[in-house]
Amino acid sequence: MIEPDCEFECPYCGEINNVRLDVTGGSRQAFIQDCAVCCQPINITAQFENEELIELSVERQD
Ligand SMILES: [Zn+2]
């Protein structure tokens, strides 16, 4: 519950990746995670409301 795993699609290769989120880290969190498959850096933005994930967006870094 504190650190839910979330799935998202890599914006480069389309493979499914997992990200571990810290709901106590703030209402808006942005970070970069390398794709586990193609190793490209993915910009991830997570938005929380009352410690629940309401939006997860991923973007290419270019
Ligand atoms: Zn990828």
C-alpha cells in the first residue's frame, strides 16, 4: 500500500515496465527510469491525491 507497483508502457519500445511508487513522496513526483528492455531514459510523472495514484504519465526524453 505504501509503495504500490505500477505498470506502464515504454514510450520507445512499447514493452511493459514496472515502477515502484512512494505515495508518501508528495502529490506530484517526476523522475527518470531507464526502460528494463531498451535501456532508454523515460520521464515519469506521477500524481497523487490523498496518497492514491490518480495519474501516471510517461514521456520520451528527447
Ligand atoms: Zn523500452
